[in-house]
Amino acid sequence: MHYNDIILGPVVTEKSSLAGADGKVYVFKVNKKANKYQIKDAIEQAFGVKVVKINTLNTKYKNKRVGRYMGKTKPFKKAYVTLSEGDAINLV
């Protein structure tokens, strides 16, 4: 897989901002079939940084209500990427 197929985008939430407060941890939405080695290679290729550690988790759906209709959000896979000292990713 190409790194554009693995990295789907950054996750910008309050929780991910607190995780990255020290400037080392970034959170990305990734392909459900990608493993940690593929995610590490994709991040290093895409941003030119050195990855130290990756933690992944599969999110579950949440029930959402719009008016009188009930629906569910899509589940996806998140990767918490820890970079080495001195490396940074500019997401803006």
C-alpha cells in the first residue's frame, strides 16, 4: 500500500491536543487493515520524521440522533504516533 492509502488524516480533538501537548505525540486516522509497521513507514515517508513508538486502537461506533432518526457513526482505527526528540509535524 502507498502511504496515502494508509494515512487517512489527522484527528484534531481536545483529547488529541492534550496528548500532543509536549509536541511529541500526534494522532492520525489510519486504514483499518494497516499494521504498526506499515503505519510507521507511512508516517516516516510522508513527513520525513523518525517514529519511536506507535499505539493503535479501533474506535467503536456511537449512536447519534438527528431529529427523530437514530443513526451510528462509522468506526475507524486511530494511531497515536510518538516522534523522536527534535522532530515535529506541521498539521496546519
